[in-house]
Amino acid sequence: MRKLDERDASSATPPLASAPSIAVQFFLIPLAVVGVIVLVYGGFRMLVSNERTPEEFLHDVRVGGRDRRWPAAYELSRLLADPKVQTEHPGLGPAIVQAFTDSVGDDPRVRRYLALAIGRLESLPPGAVDALLVALDDPDSETCISVIWALAAIGDPTVVDDVEGMYLSDDAGVRKMAVYALGVLPPDDRAATLRNALDDNAPDVRWNAAVALARHGRDEGLAVIGRMLDREYVERNVRRTQTTDSTVDPIASVMMSGLQAVGSLRASVLRSEVEELSRTDASLRVREVALRTVELLGSSRAELRGAQRRN
């Protein structure tokens, strides 16, 4: 089974692929999952240290006090993003799944980070998918978001029905992640749900639906994608305070998502909007992605760079 690269879901400026399928990293992931951005916590590094082993963090998850357990779960999930760590500690998987199973009713933060840790496992132990599916009924919406992300990262096509059902949630973050997962998971026959999500009352759900459709080579979301290229519109619909990571520009992320979708679809109908962004947008990163998107649409970079210099 192909395992999604977790970096695909959080990297802000990867190379723009020339392949028709859209890169997963340009989906808009809820805050609970993006890079496992942790809170700014005083004294946290006095409780946990990068020098400790994954086994020590897992021990703290199991028997530590309340103020140690969730930070240890966070550190464990963070460490597992490095494949080298998993190679050096091959027996972690079953213990992490068991810890997650045993955490029902526990501190939601512990469950969220353990779910992310399972999603990062390169070698999936028996029972991992079943444990995550059970957790889709968790009363904590952010735990559900982490679980859906983990299921998408694992890439098991048998979970598509369960994930699709999560789009019925009243929580916009859960719907946003469900739509993301439907764009990632095979098979790509859930277009009806994604088309319905284009009319969702939450803008970022609509954006993810359009990107998901584009990833599957479908252009029904082009109108939504066009709005994603409108900086003023995006600024009205994105709160900069939604992330604690000052290096993440959520407005640029939305616009780059839209640009990636345009390139994926070779949507020449949006060429003028893309060319305008490549010349004038306030974000250098957006301008760079726009330049690469124009290349996919058939214009030469040299021509556009010349136009930029003249301006």
C-alpha cells in the first residue's frame, strides 16, 4: 500500500509538478494537523527533550501525569515524521496503536497526537486502521480531524465510505478534512460528495473540494478555484490568527492551492488571473508559484520575467 508522504500535507512551497495530478501539499489542512504546530508553552522543553527516545515518550504517554502525557504524545508524533527514527525503532507501531486504543476517554490532546503518530507509521501494524475507524465517533472534533488525516495518510481505499460519511458532520473542520481525504484516497469516484461540498457554507471546505476535484482531473470546481486567486476575496475569508506559526501565511497558502489546481487542470481559462498574480501579487511565494503555473499553461518564464522587470 502506498503511504502518503506526510510532508506533502504541510509543505508550503514544493516544486510545482508537471504531472496532471495535483500535489497533496496544496490542500488546506486544518490547524490541528499542519506540521503538528504545537502551542507556545512555557517550560514545555523542560518536560520533554529532543534527546529522549521515542520509547521514553511512549512511556510518559502511558504512565505520566496530565502535564507530561500530552506533550510526550506530541513529541512522539513529531519524531515519527522522520523515517530514520522509525528505522531505528522498528517496534514502536504496535505499542502506539495499543496506547491509542487505551486512550478512549482520555485527554483529547493525547488522542489527537497519537492518531497523527499512527498516520506517520511507515510499517502499519495490524489493527491500526480499525482503531482509527472506531475513533471517528470520538466526541472531540479535533481528534476526529487528526484521525481522518491519519486514514488519508495511510491510504487504505477500504475506508473511503467511512471518511465520506464524516462530511455530514456539523463541524466545518471535520468536513474540511473529510473533503481533503476524499481528494487523496483511492478510488476517485466520490465526485458527487465533492461537488456538493463546492456549495458548503465554509469557504475552506469549498476550496478543498475544488482542489480535490482537480486532483482527480475534474474541473467542476473551476469557479471556486478562480475565487482562490482573488487576494481581496481570500483576505476577507481567512483569519490570520488561525495559526500560531508565524512562518505560515494562510492567505498565500490558499492562493497557492488555487494556482496548483489551475496547473493540474491546465485551466487556460484562468491564464490572465495567473499571469497577473505572477507580476503583481504582494507575496513572493505566490508570484513564484504563479510563474510556474503559467509555464504549465504554455507561456515562457523568460517572457514573464521580462515583463516583471519592466514593471
